[in-house]
Amino acid sequence: MRAPSTTALLVVDVQNDFCSGGALSVPHGERVVPLINAIQAQYDIIVVTQDWHPADHASFASQHPGRTIFDTVDMPYGPQVLWPDHCVMGSHGAALHEDLDVTRAQLVLRKGSHRGVDSYSALLEADRATRTGLDGWLTSRGVTEVHVCGLATDFCVAWTALDARRFGIAAAVIEEACRAIDLEGSLARAWSEMTAAGVRRLASADILAA
Ligand code: VGL
Ligand code: ZN
């Protein structure tokens, strides 16, 4: 199925730190790469995102003395999970996986660069108010639907798909082209929220079928 030119593929955070051996490795994260490379051929509009944090980012447990990784703390904008230091701007961990094909990506969007605010979503930061600008980029190109893939299903993929719905953009997640962190039921919760918001599940076979 060749996607219409009003549908964009969003490739979320396929970075070394989310792959095996990385600082915040998603189990088998790198296995999404060949499938994402294959499905890109079906899309005219491709956006690649990178989690891109300063070294003292507020989502890092290292910035919260007495707290440990995967604790939740209260930030001015709400609860925040504390992560190992990851995707520090300019580091090898923040680089895209070397086998990810980005030849046809028109936009590489970096997010999470404000020290005090996280941004799982490629559209809205965790304060739920600051826009990355991707909504405008998509709508000014006539995009009315996004297909989301990458890492991690239950965080950056889910938040991106949910925010697309908030901006009135149709959204689907290509399930086999994602992998999850699955922290205390976060994957099941993400899917129930996505289903309730009208985010569809797509099988890669449907996309790859001629
Ligand atoms: C992500 C946790 C922290 C993700 C990014 O890409 O899903 N998860 N930062
Ligand atoms: Zn992050």
C-alpha cells in the first residue's frame, strides 16, 4: 500500500541509547531498523526524531540526589519518571542507529532539549503547552495522517501518536516496527489510552503489500 502524500511516516528515537548496549536500552530495540527501512519506501513524507538532552537534563536520576532510576518525582508540570542519563546531545548514544536509512527523511526533529522539561512527544513537551513546531510543519505540508514507529512504544511513540490526535491528525502505530520499555504496565496503559483516543494499530504487512 503506497501511502497517500497526505500521510507522513514518523520514525521516533531510533538512537543508540535505546538499542542493545545503550544507556536506556529497549529490549531488542535495534530489531526495528530493517522493517523501518523497508516501510519507508511507501511514504513520500518521512520525519525522523531524536531525543536530545543537555547533560544536566531534569529527567535524569543523576540530577535528583537521593532518587534512583525509574523513581517518579513531581515536576512543576506533573509526574516525571527518572531515567538513566541518555541521549545527551552530541554523544554516540544520541546518534541515530547507524543502519537506519535516513536518506529520504525531509526533517530530523530534535526534542527534549529544554533542561527543565521532558518531551516524550514529538509535538508537545511534557508541560503540555510548549510546541516543538512539528504540528505546523505537518499541517503546512497538508499532512492529515501520521503512521508512527520506533522506540519506545509506551513512551515516545505513544505520546507522539496521542498528541497527533490532539492536533486533529489521524494516527496509527505500526506495532511490529516498535519496541517497548514496559515499566510497571506502561505498555498496556499506553495501548488503552491510544485506543481510546482513536489511534489505530497497523500491521507492517498491510503497508508492505503492493
Ligand atoms: C524515551 C524515555 C525517556 C523514548 C525518551 O524515546 O521513548 N523514553 N526518553
Ligand atoms: Zn529522554
